[in-house]
Amino acid sequence: MKKSIFNSLIKISEKYYLLYNAFSDTFLILSPTLKKQWEENKPENLSTKNKTFNDLLIKGAFIVNSTLDEFLELEKKIKTIIYDENNFHLIINPTLNCNFKCWYCYETHSCSKMNKEIMDRTKKFISHTINSSFLKHFHLSFFGGEPLLYFKDIVSPLIEYTYKECQLKQKLFSLSFTSNGFLINDKILTVIKQCQKCHASFQITLDGCREDHDKVRYVNSEKGSYDTILNNVKRLIKNHIHVILRINYTSQNIDKTSKILDDLKDPIFQNNEYLTINFQRVWQDISQEKDISLLVDQTINLFKQHKLKVIYHYSDRMRNPCYADKKNEAIINYNGNIYKCTATDFDKTERYGFLNEDGNIIWENDKHQKRLNTILNNLPCQKCRIAPLCAGGCTQRGTEHIHNEYCLYNYDEKFKDKLILDKFENKFLQPNNKELIE
């Protein structure tokens, strides 16, 4: 037997330590005595020293068979999920237009709208995919631009078509939107709710507190969008539609972000299984020299204290890879061009392929397979204790570093520890979680 290469030991208090295995996703809380046994004994000696402890270590894969190639097992596990044929995730950009002009947005918001020809090709593709004998679940997403701008003309017909096809072929159907949330209305809710037993979700963004948000996203000089968006979030979760409320923060607005809590005092927001808060730093602000990490942590803790489920720095790409890393995923742009990742300037980035008249995706220059081939090819990942959590980073970054070694977390071991601690807290210490520490 041998100790796993995916183990981490982290001090969490004066009395206790956290032992974590990233492959099994198992946590053990160790007393100083158990920590000493773990550090000072070889695996073959632990069974005689403390059989109960030894059994837990084996069960949690902290100790593995001496002949086991753990990295090979990790690669098999990840590729089983990446190449899964049972699920397909289709993302559609009905338009790149938007009703707002956020300063940080990378889209050019050119005059664009999916026409009938591309809609017909998209429907053919949906039918082809759902007819696959391997497929069990079809997930339809809408992105943009703001997808709800053309809900009646494009989004609603595609939802209804896909739902009927899934019903006819007895396939599971789920639905999601990435939206600014301003245009949500009763008609949209009715269409979503007509898809019975359909898991539906929205990702909706606030740009800080009301004062800061309304400087970024406004209807006119006298009317912001903050209150309308937050009221629409409330409407969604009341209708049992899941919402990830993404809070965009910067070094300029983080100190006031806790003011949002004043607007989340309604009991409907607290301990609600349909609401998750997700803090994300605006990417253009990351290069700022000002260290705001402590302030960010303090703000997140305030949200948690108000019985809100918060996700921050959560990463588990082995069990839940990024959508863009999966073989059975594609983005159909309004003009029929095909991409893999939504973090793309669709007007300026070279396409991965196109949707032909028969509703088939034509992948160009082998780009799709080349992207998949980057998975875990980065040498530092093959020696990293949290490789199962980052799974080598995103495949987009992999294509950009084919000949260069890199680390998604800049080789920062303290930050890796923080990821593990955040994961522990997300799993056991959050509102609405079924797994709780007694």
C-alpha cells in the first residue's frame, strides 16, 4: 500500500487538521494524535497501530494499492465524463444584441438576430441529436447578447420544439439561460413552466450594490435596473426556477457589495434551495495591484451569515467538467457558426465549424478533437495533489499553451489549500446542504 498522490493535509484550528483526498473527494478531520499517526507511519503499519483509522483511510482512498497508477485512473475517470454520449448540451445565441452596454463586456453587440433558415437548421440538429440511441438527456441553454430580447420569435419556438422532441423520444430535458434578468415577465415564466418536470435555471448578474449596479446597467439617466432585476429573481425562485445570482465585484465596488444584503432580507431569499450566490471578480480588474482578498472573504462570510448559499472558488472539474470541455457540447451562434466556449467574442474569434443545411455540425480543421486532446497533457498537472479538482484547467487554455507548461492557480500552494477549505465549507457548512457536520 502507499499514500495517495492526491492527499492534502491542512491545519484548520489549534486542535484539528483536515485531511483531504481530491480523487475520492473525501474529508477527514484529524486530532493531533491522528495527524501524528498519519505522518509518522508507513501505510503498512497503520493497520496495526489503529485499525479503525486505517479502514477510513483505505475507504477514502488516502491509502491505495502500491501498483495503482493514480494519474492513469484520473485520466480514465475524466475522459469517461468528457466523452459521455448520454448527455448533450446545446447553447444557442439567438442574438449578440443587448439591452445594456456593460463596460466590461467583451461582445461587440453587432446588429444580429437568428433568421428562419438558421432556426430550421438548428431544429434539424436538435432532432438528429435527440434521435441518438445513446442520448438520455438533452440540455438546452440560451446565451448572447441578451437572449430574452427575442424570446417570442426565437427562444420560445426552440424551447417548445425541443421539449416536444424530448417528450416524443422519451428523453430528459432541461433548460437554462444566461441573462441580465431585466426582461423576465409572466409570458416567459409560462413557457418555461409548460415544460413539465423540466429542471430550469437562470444565471443573472448584479454589478455590486444598487448604487454601483445602476451606474453600469441603466435604462436611462434617471432609471437603473437593479430593483427590476432583483424582483425578477424573486419571481423565478417563487416559481421553483433555480437562480445563480452572480455578483460581479471589482477593487472599486467590493467594499459596498455587502449593501446587497439589505435587499435580500425577504425570507424568500434565505435558506432557499433555488437560490445560490456566486461571487466573481470582473476579469479586467484582476490585474489591479490592490489586494482585496481579505475584504472579499469578509463580504462572502457576511452573506453566509444571512443564511444564503454562496459559492466561491469552487472547483471540481473531474466530477463536473466545464461544459466547453465536453465532447457533446456546442454553441450555435445566431449566424450558424459553431463555437465551444461562451467566453468568446463571437464576432472576432475564429469559428470551430458551422451548421450545414441538413442540420449537421461540420467541425473545421480538426479543432474540436485538438481541443479535447489537450486534457491533462500539461506536465505540472500530472504531479499535482489537486489535479482531480482542476483537471488540467480548461481546454481553451490548453489549446493556448500546447507547448508551454502552466498552472491554472499559478503554482500557489496556499491558494490550493484555500480551494480545498472553500470546498469543505461549500459541502458541509452551507444552508440547504443535506450533508452537515454534527
